Amino acid sequence: MSLAEILSLPVVAFLAFFLKGIVGIGVGTVAIPLLSLIIGAKQIVVLSSIVNVIGSLVMYRIDPQPASRQYWWPIAALMIIGAVFGGIALKFTPLKSFEKILGMAILAAGIWFIIWRGKQKSDSFLERMPEKGRFKDYVIGLLGGLTGGFVGINSPIFVLYFGSYLSKSPMRRLMVLILMPFHVAQVIIYYTLGLMDRQILVYALIALPGLLLGIYFGNRTFFRISEKIFGTLLGVVLILLSWGLIL
């Protein structure tokens, strides 16, 4: 890698985690297309999992939003189980045509979400997570894991469902909490498979300053934006994700 490419790592990390600091998701949406210009595809996936774990731990510490484990733990566990079955389905299913259909659906859903959430009043959303999950919450956790294992994207279904009844604070907190175990599992799997080498760890260390600054400024921005802008940003993330599948 050239010096310019090395210096670009913290810049990409800043942009990716600035978005995560605001909405709790979006690291892959920003990082993967930009990092593909610098490092190999496998290295991007492994590096993304490492920095996602670090970023999630930082956000877990700085976010004061209360979260009942009886609510989010089952959702996170079912998401991991769903990811296993999604990976198995990927092995036996032709994916290309399905990706384009799913991409169009996510694009339409993102546009709809921006319009729908923008019309809702702020007091129509819950300011705290429920103490316990409902059956539908658990089904969504499982489906999110299935899509994550199948096409590598799990956040759209979470945004559409949980974003329909949670305000921005519990919504961001939930995204961080349920995705963190998933990223930890990824890191363990990649380490076990021998995909995590010294070079990737060096990349993660180089990206760390940008990661921390991105979360810091993203978190500050989060507390200054309205529910409407927060919902718009979530919808924009969905639209960006859809293009990765359509193109």
C-alpha cells in the first residue's frame, strides 16, 4: 500500500463511523465501496468485522439509553441463528437475480420509510425500549439474520420494523446492541478460519483514530437532529444499500 492509501483508511473509518454514530448502522454501506479501491475483498470483510466490534463497544459505553436484556438478547440470538441458515441457503441457491429483486424492494422501502416516518409526530414513537420483546420482534430478528447470511445485508428489515415504533434514541441503541454479537461471532469465525492476519490488524489500528473521531462527532450530531431527520437518514441508508444489490 502507498502512503496515500494508508492515510485514506482513517478517513474512510471516520465517514463510516460518523454515520454509525448517528443512526447505529451504515459502516459497511460507506466502508466497503471505498475500501474496495484500496484493499482486497476478503480483507475488507474481515477488517469491517473487526472495526465494527470496536465501534460497537465504544458506542455501548457512551450511549446512556436504558436497554432491557430480556428485550434485545433474544432478538440478537435469533439473528445469529438466522444467519447460519441464511449461509446454508446461500450455498444452494442461485443468487444474482434474487439480489436485484431484493435491491429494488429495499429501494422502494427506503423511499416509503422516509415519506412515512416524516409524516409521523415525534410523540408517536416509544422513547424507551420495551421490557420484553413480542413474538413479531423475535421473528424479525430471525429474518434479519437470514437475509444477512443470504445476501450479506441485515439492517433493512430492522430499520423498517423497529423504526416503525421506536424513537431515535432506543432505535440507535437497539441497532448497536443486536448487531454487536453478530460482529463478534464474525470475528471469531474469521479468526478460526485463519483469515485474520497481521496486516489486517495493522489496518484496524491505522483506522482506529478515524473510527473514534467519527463516533464522537456522529454522537454529537445525533443529539442535535430531529426525529424527522433521523428517519430520513435511516431511509437514505436503505437506498444506498439497495444500489449495492441492483448494480
